[in-house]
Amino acid sequence: MKTTVKKYLLLVLALIVVIAAFSGCGTTPVTTQTTATTTGETTTAGPTTISTEEQLTFSIWLYATPNDYYSTYSENPIVQYLNKKFNVILEFQQPAAGTEQEALSLMMGSGQYTDMIETSYYTGSINSLYQEGVIMDLKDQVQSSMPNLMNLINSDPTFKRNIYNDDGQLLKLLTLSKNDQMAWGGLVYRKDILATMTGGNIAFPSGKDVPTTIADWEYMLPLYKTYFEASGMAEYAPLIIPAVGYFATGELVSGFGVSPSFDVKNGQVEFGPTQPGFYNYLKKMKEWYDAGYIYKDFASRTNDLFYLPNTSLTYGAAAGIWFGLSSQLGDVMSMPQYNLMVDVQAMPSPLDTANNITEAPYRNSFSRYPTTGYVVTTKTKHVERLLQALDFLYAEENASMSGIGLTAEQVAEINNQLYIKNGLEAGAYSVDAGGKILRNALLLTGGALASNAEPFMNNRLPGYRNDKADNDNINEDIANGDKIWKTYDDSKNMNLFMTRTAAEDAVFTEKWPAINDYLNTMVPGFITGSQPLDDTSWAAFVAQLQAYGCDELTQISQATYDRYQSR
């Protein structure tokens, strides 16, 4: 479960919406003060009155959201709250888990679109959907029907840059956040083993309290191997890496000064796997594999999630370093029944200081600027009513619905039976005299958000998200992990709000699969030795990537980056 955001607030937003009081099914017309713009600057316009007298139904396509409390997101408490307040029915259409890609493709191919579509599983071009007349440009409708969203857009230049595309169109409704997300995962190591093997005198060559360099790792890895061998374990792993031989989110490989894909350095886009640092990464991983430090059968673990690798080893106390979750930090993985106390701690990507690398240029991004969102199709009637309901979630005073849940007053207002039947009449949270957000203890486990908490909040509909509660409720290990996993910033990541033209998308769609497949075949081969690794084979590897078109894709990525910077 992801946890989100830093402690401090980045925005103090003045909201300009005036919402009339509602009662019953919300039959009172709503008057909002709206803004008008032609160039992104706003001017005061007349009020827009949207009647809620007629109950309307809107269909929404969303990927599967399996949980123990309800079978469809239509039953989500925040959805139910919007339904009652705005006299609408938000009706979700969700495929079975694991069939999302196929189901969405079938719907898009049939032309029988829902009113709104969540785009996480859409692999095509959003711009092309607009050009083909499938989705709306919401720019004008947002200005007239969503004053809360407009207020956010005009209060934060990055919000504005990310929401509008290169042509100034607003094609997708996003979730916006007060703060960066809390880091939910990253590289972890078993500190308790190091303490055992050194008599409590852990001494990293870097002189730091946390391992930060390749030399630090080469201090740890032999200790892990010796420990596991002495314990008589038949199967163990000082280090677990993904089956493809690298973390797509950038951990470890970034310590060699490159990314596993495209990144930006001094305004120039480069493709990491063709850079010298990637060769250095491959050589080091092969060296570690040959020494028995990397799990011997890593390449066969193709069904493992990178953030839940080989759980029989990680949860069986037989792994030293892996990609872990914030919920694994500290002593929570201990097995007291076997008198084994485990101490899992976070660490950043290790720097290849031998090759003068001083920072990791790419890491998993926990930005407050998300990339997924919803498009509204041209079949939608009364779009202003749909946007009016969604705009409620963009008001700062309602931001706690996203990421936290309902208050006691809101539970009572709609008599929400999900909350009441699960002992949450007091709501998902309260606020103490000092302004600290206190989650209901029923929704916490070990200082982190419990796995059963998400069904009680809005984590799917777009809106303005308040994740301050995560910082107000986390333990010291998780807070420290958040800081360590953000040691290096993500400014060199390719911003996913950069949009390609339809022609550029066509090139990417044609060329990227071959590049990706080649990478994911050759990298584990180089590491395990099934492919020779030397200067000659490295040159051939780069040449083949170029033959598949990586240079052309780099040029396209540069163009998208330049256009984004000019917005």
C-alpha cells in the first residue's frame, strides 16, 4: 500500500467557490463564481448556475479495484457522498482483475464508450483520441463548471503546465496533491545481519551510517553470503534483482550515473542503456553474480513483482538486499517464534565513486504531480453536471476525502453503512488542537496505513488530495526511509506529462517493443554469463539498440522535452 506526502504544506490556496446548501437529493441549483481565459490568465466572469433537480447517471470505466468490502467502486463511500450531494449516480464499469488491458481495448474498439475513462491501461495516444473525436477538450467546460480546479491551476504553475498539453488543450482530469507522496518503497538492507557479523561495529568504507557507495555494498555482500552459508540455508540471496537484470524505476543502475531508459541531463535527453555507465553496471553485476552475491536464479523469476521479489527469501529471512516496501522497515519482519529479530533499513542507490559518479540521476519518482487520470468522451451528455460533482473533490476543504476518508459528520450526513458496520462512526480521522491529523486506529497497522484502509477513502476519482495524514501517523523507520529514498532528486527523470504528437507516438509504438525486448533479453544474459561481456560485445549491444531505433526515440523525447519546457 502506498503511503503519501511530506509533512510540510507547499500550497496555501484561496478557494473562490460558493456552493449553496444542499438537502435531500440536492435539488437546489448551485451557483459558482467562474473564470474565463484565453491564454491561461483568468478574469472574473459571471456566475454559472447548474441545476441539480434532475438525477443523472454517468458511466465510468475503471480498472479492477478488488477489496474485502465491496465488489464495485460505485459503492465507495466518497462516490456515495457525491451521488447524494449532487443528485447523480456515478456508475462504474470494471473488468475482472487481470483482464483490464483486454477489456479496455475491446471497449475502445467497439466505439461503445463510457462517459468517462480512467487511462492507466490505455497504451495509445490521448492526443489521438481527441483528434479522432473520441474525447473532449475540457478547457472551456472546466472554466465554467469547475472553479475549484481552476483555482488550483492558477495557483501553481506546474499544475497548469501539466494539465494543459502542448496545444493548450485540457484532455485529462488529474489528481492533484498538496505535497510529494511519501516514498513507498526502495532499496533495503538487513542491518541486523551486519551487526551480527561485525559484533555491532558496522563500518562502511564511505564513513556514513547508511551504505551509499558501491564500496559500501562490497563491504556488505560478503558478510551476507558468509552469514547465510554459516546458517546452513539451502537457498539464499545476498542481493535480489529483477528478472530483467535491472530496476525499471532506476534503483542501483542509477548509481552508475545512468537511467534504465531516457533521462535529462543539462537539458539534453539521453538513452541510459547506450551510455558507458550502463556498461560499468553490467560489468559490476556480472562480477557480483560470479561471486555468488546475486540470487543465482534471478532471471527465472519472471512472475515476481519488482517490489515483492522472491517472498520466500525476503520473508524467510534469507535475503540481504532487495527492493522493499515502507511497510517492511524496522523490525516488522522479525520472527520472534524463532528468536530472530530482523532490522530492515532503507538505503539510496550506491554511487560508483570509482568512476567519479557523485549523484544518482534517476530514481523512482514520488512526485505530487501524477500522470494517470480520466478523459471524458464525446458521448457524454450534461457534462457540466459530471464536472460539477467532480469539482467538489478539488476544493481544499474537501481534500481529505482523497487519501484519508470521511469525517464523523460526513458519515452521519449520508448514513454510510460501510463506515457504520465497520465501527467507523467516528470517521476515518480527526484533527487535534494542534492541527495534527489523526487517523482512526482501526485503519492503522504498525504505524502505517493498514491494508484495509483504502476502500474507505477516494483513491480513484480525480481531485485534490490531502496526504498530510500519512506524515502525521508514520513511525520513525518509515519517516527515515522516506528521507533516504529521496536522497537524490528526480529532476532528471523524463517528466511523464511530456506529450508526443500522433506521428511521434506511431514511431514509439513501432520501435520501442523491439528495444525493450532486446534489453530484457541481453541484460540478464550479460549478468549470468550466457552472453559474453567485453568491449566487443558491448559495442555490438549498443549498435543493435541503435539499429532498433533508440537514437530516433531519443530525438523524439528531446522534442517532447523542449515543447514541455516552452509551455
